[in-house]
Amino acid sequence: MRSVEEALDAILASATLTSTERLPLDRCAGRVLASRTVTAAIDVPPFANSAMDGYALRAADAPGELRVAGEVAAGSGAPPSLEAGSALRIMTGAPLPPGADTIVPLEDAVESDGVVRVPAATLGAYVRPVGLDTRAGEQVELPAEPLTPASVAVLASLGIGEVEVRRRPRVAILSTGDELVPPGVALGPGQIHDANSAALAAAVAEAGGEAVALPPAPDDPVATQALVARGVAEADLLVASGGVSVGRRDHVRDAIERLGSLDFWRIRVQPGKPLAFGAVAGRPVIGLPGNPVSALVTFELFVRPLLRAMLGLSGDGRRRVRARVDEQLAKDPERRAYLRVVVQRDGEGYVARSAGGQGSSQLRPLAAANALLVVPEGIPATRPGETYDALLLGGSE
Ligand code: AMP
Ligand code: MG
């Protein structure tokens, strides 16, 4: 049985970078730049401008009464020059008139009959100098994460209308089991709704990939093999769920072995001990456990980092905190557990509480959880008062 680290290393070793595509900037949110460094072609801002609605003047002329010689609006082209002893009314974002060096905000000035009375002013006040954000020629490095609205804004301000981004990894999703019917279809005796197809598609999207739906596989070896083969033909990797254990109707592991090669099929992790990993047609194939909680937790631990690696990102992109636990939460002493908890601030630190039943079929505690509490191998339960690592889901706290 592999440790979590050994399994993750083997899975990450199978990662290949996806190709890139050029997209208009307004379709790039959440995408990953092929190169996170861009060379600025222009200064930002491109010209000195006013940070306030007010009056443009020379600091040397204040305090005093100045003739108002005109008005400069944002976007009104090249501004008029300012003559000594006068002022120009100016709007936020309008270019600083040649000759002016300072802005006095509207609320600090009193204008009547074409004359404005201004108090003493500090040279350069409320002027945004050219290149305040970025100088032309500068190397602008963006965070190594999917593009946020702020990063998109930086690119737009630099005048970049199209960017080269990594293609989203295509992930074929295969649920297995004779008992499964799709949500929206009434259940017959002994049937349950297929939770994993929709859940794993959502997890793929959250990790930056694109899910490719396959019909659920019946518990039949030939049908399972056909769908695994179809999945790797249509996608960059295949993620199956169910059918990886030692039951007589578990055919996923067998399909990997027959069509390609199996690397391992068990991990010292709870939930998720039966997890098959191998390759078919040169593409990674991961058989997650069938229980929906196990499937989603092991996706988080093993598939999410793989998809990120294929996008050129490192790690799992999650924050971790140390959290105190005041309860005794039981676990398998042999395996590292990832318990579903709610983490909250508690004074200087954090406290974690169980989000509900820890059974691997109990989905609602997973939905309620904002973190997975990492309880190491070698102990049978959390010790009240002890602190543990908590992996924050969704990057939240
Ligand atoms: P298995 O690994 O196939 O033996 O499945 C383990 C448990 O997970 C069984 O109770 C299955 O009914 C359940 N299960 C497997 N696949 C799914 C699925 N796609 N949605 C919901 N439950 C599932
Ligand atoms: Mg099954």
C-alpha cells in the first residue's frame, strides 16, 4: 500500500503540460497563462492625470485667488496649457495640463465669478504620475494561479486584448455500477442516483479542467473496458469511480490492467483506500473509490494536483492552517485520515469541529465542511486539545 506522498508523486509524474490557445481577454477568467510574465508595451497610466475632481494649478501659486481659465475632462484629448496665476477645472482621470503640477480638490476650493480661492497646496498633490503602476518595458509578473479579475484588469490596462492560455485538461468521467440511475430519473428497487458523475464534473471544473461525460458503466468487464478505452481516446485522462475494490463485480482495476498498465491500487488513506492508478494508451487513468465522499476527497488529494500540474501550476492551490480539535474523532489507526470539519477562527488560532458523520457515504457533512482535517497514520483518534493540519477547501476560512 502506498503512502499519500508516494501515490501523489507517481500520479504527478504522469502529468504532461496541455497545449496552449489564444483567447480574447474577456474569456480568460480562471484560465492559466502560458507565460505568467508579460512585457509592458506602454506606461500605465500612459500620462500624468488627476486623482480628484478639482483644480489644476502650480503649487507655487497657492494659497491665493486664481482665474479659472477653462476645464479639462477625462478623454477630451490633449489638455490646454496652464498659465501662471491661473487654474483649470479638472476631472478625475483627465490629463494634467502642461504647466500644472498640483491638484486642489473641489471640496477644498471656493469658486465664484470665474475666480477660485485655494488653500496652500503640497507640490504634486493628487497627481497620478505617468507610469505610477507600470513603466513601459517593465516585466510584469502575474501570480502563478488561474487568472483572477484583478490580473485580468492588469492585462487589460496594459492594452493586452488576447492572451495565450493553457488548454483546459479534458477529463473523461466514468461512473460504474448496476445500481446507478441519473439524477432526475425515478429510482427502482435497489437503485441509487449517480452522484459521482455530476460531483466529479464539478470538481474538474473547479480545478481548471473540462469534464467529458461518459455513460455510466454497468458492472460488466467488457462494457467497462470499452468505456475506459473510449474515455482515454476522447480526453487527456480518465477518472472513474467505483469498481476498484476487491468485490466480484469490481472491473475497473482489471480494465486498466488489460488495456494498459496498473501502477498501484491501494493507498494508506481514509477515506479512499482502494484507488487504482495506471495508464491506458499513454494517458493517466485513475479509478477512485465509489463512495461519493471517498471519490471527492481522493479527487481533492490526487486528481486536483494532477490537473494543476497539467496547467503548469504547482501544489493543490489550497491554504492550510493548524486547527485545534476539542473532540475525539475516531479513525483507522493505520491510515492517514482526512476528516470533514468546519474550521473557524478562535482567538489567535483556529478550531475545527466535526461537520457531521464521518462515514464515506455521508455526503452532507462533506458539503457542510470547509476543511479536511489531516490526522496522521499511527493514531486511532484525534486527541482533544491537540492541533492538526486543516486543508481549507475553496481557499476559504
Ligand atoms: P464500489 O466501489 O463500486 O463497490 O462502490 C462503493 C459504494 O459507493 C457503493 O455503495 C456504491 O453504490 C456507491 N457508489 C458507487 N458509485 C457511485 C456513484 N456514482 N454515485 C453514488 N454512489 C456510488
Ligand atoms: Mg460498484
